[in-house]
Amino acid sequence: MNLKGGIAMKESAKAGISFGCALALVISYVNWHSIIWAIFHGVLSWFYVIYYVIVYGLN
């Protein structure tokens, strides 16, 4: 088993999760101008991002 590949996969997963959280925070704050909602949506992370795209589209 390639140990470096396993470490790289774990680091990628961490980066993906943090990116989803940051994306949700930005989308939320830009639309609602509320830090409390941004924190809440950051906790929801990718679920909020996917919800936003489905409901409001990419526009």
C-alpha cells in the first residue's frame, strides 16, 4: 500500500470539507448579510451549497 497516497487522500478530504464550509459562509453572508446565518450555514457546509444551487440556481 502506498502510504503517501493515503496521506494525500486524507489531506484532500480535509481541504474539501473546509472549502465547502468557506463557500457556504461566503454565499450566506453575501445574500443575507448576517454573521449568525453565515455561521449556521457554514456548519451545514455542502448541504447549504447544494440547497442554494437547487433553489436559487447559479445566477
